[in-house]
Amino acid sequence: AILAGLLLPALARAREESRKAVCKENIAQIGKAINAYSLNYNEFYPFSWGPADTVDTVNDPQPCNAMTSLAQLYPEYLGTDQIFRCPSMTDDQPTVEVNGDAASMTLYEWSNRNYTIKNSSYGYDCRLYPSSKSNHILLADMDGSYQNNKDTSTQNHREGQNVLVVDGSGGWMQNYDISK
């Protein structure tokens, strides 16, 4: 029993490190898809005008919907909705849903349909573009500011989060607070 008591925390830490690595790889794959998208769309990142994810239109005057913007990568650049799920996430599975009523769409509307990602583990700043300051964070997993807020319902990982910055680099950032 003592041996099991010593090993279980170590196993839990190893399991979480593995989840963080998969999360980091998911973010890297999404980053590669964003880059490929920008190469095909005149150096623009995926962007979809409102309704805004935020209600603060004074401090955030560019209304954009981050999850509809990010969903522009589906299915051409990312063929599965599971790439939008961090393995540490305990909430609902992410899904990519068609906006509008598919039954009433014309053929043109269906072929140019617009998607939205529901229940994504990751947040995306759809206001950025490839020539933005290279250290701006473009994509990150859920709030990792465990040291500041012990509310685990807003976090995927303790004490930090995986991020992707505009220049394509990224990785683990401790106590950073980039939420969706």
C-alpha cells in the first residue's frame, strides 16, 4: 500500500506530461494548417466577421467570431474535429457544425458553407495576421493561470498552457493567461 501510494502520484504526473505533449502537437498541427491557409489566401489568417465572441465592442472594435474563423480550416486543412480537443479536457467533445439549416441551403450555399467549432479546447485570436508582431499569441489552450486562479474548470493544465505565436514558434508557458 505504501509503494502504491508513492507510485500513483508519479504515474499521474507522467500521464499529465503525456497529455501536455499531445496538446502541444495538436496546437502545432493547427498552426501548420493556419500557415497553409494563409499561403492560399493572400497572407491572411482565417477570419470570420461577427457576431463577436466578446461583448466588449469598445475595447475590441473588430467583431470576429474566433471559432467560426478557426473552423475555416475544416475540412480542407484539418480533416478531423478531434484536433481541437486537448486530451486533458474533461468537457464535451469538440464538434464542427454547419452554420445555418443544411436542409434549406441552396447548392451554392452548401458548397460555400460556413462552419463553427463547438467545445474547442483552444482559443484563437482571429484579429491577428501574418505580419503582426511576431511574439503575439495566435492560439492557446484553455486558461493555464492556476497560480492566480484555482478554478480548475477553466483550465486544461495546471500552472500554464501550450501556446502558438505568430512567428510559428510556441510551446509551454507557465502561468500565462490566454483564454478562449
